[in-house]
Amino acid sequence: MATEMAERLVSVTPKAAEKIKEFMADEADKPSYLRVYVQGGGCSGLSYGMGFEKAAEEDDLVIEESGVKLLVDSYSQDHLKGANVDYIESLMGSGFKINNPNVTKSCSCGHSFNTE
């Protein structure tokens, strides 16, 4: 398990950090980390996932920013370099949005992508 200090693999906006802390506080098992990951799926080949964790795995990179600890597994690290986690609130809805500079193709619904 490594800790990223100098250059951030994934950054978090202040609004996203605030929401992550709120959601973590509401969880019954009081998680310590938010896992951000990439998995196969969707019409463009890859999709994002997020979930709470109590502990880091051996191949996880731990990133701490704005009082939030993120976990990124070794597979996801290549696809998320320079990505930014944000929280958007609009008339159409609210939720987390990952802004990823590595995306070369995405589907029209915006839920899957590719980094080829």
C-alpha cells in the first residue's frame, strides 16, 4: 500500500469532499475510505465505480485530500491519472462526476468510456 503525496493521481473538489464526508457519516459501519475504480462494462468498454471501504488492500494507492481518504487499485490507476472527482448539483439532478483527461471515447449517455 503506497501513499501518494506529491503529485495527485486523483484529486477531489472541496464540494465533493464535503459530500463524501456527509455520506460516510451516514454509513452504519463508519468506513474510512472511498474507493474510486474503473471496471469493464458499458457500451464504450469501461465504467467508473465508487464505494466505501473500511480498509485498504495491498495494491491500493491511498490519496488523502481535503480530509478524505481515497483508494485506487493498481488496475484503475492507469485509467485515472489526472482525474478529478467533483459533485454537481443542477436542476437535472445531483451526483458525483469524474472529470478524466484520459478519456478518448465515451458513450452518448455518459456512463461509460475508453482510454485507448
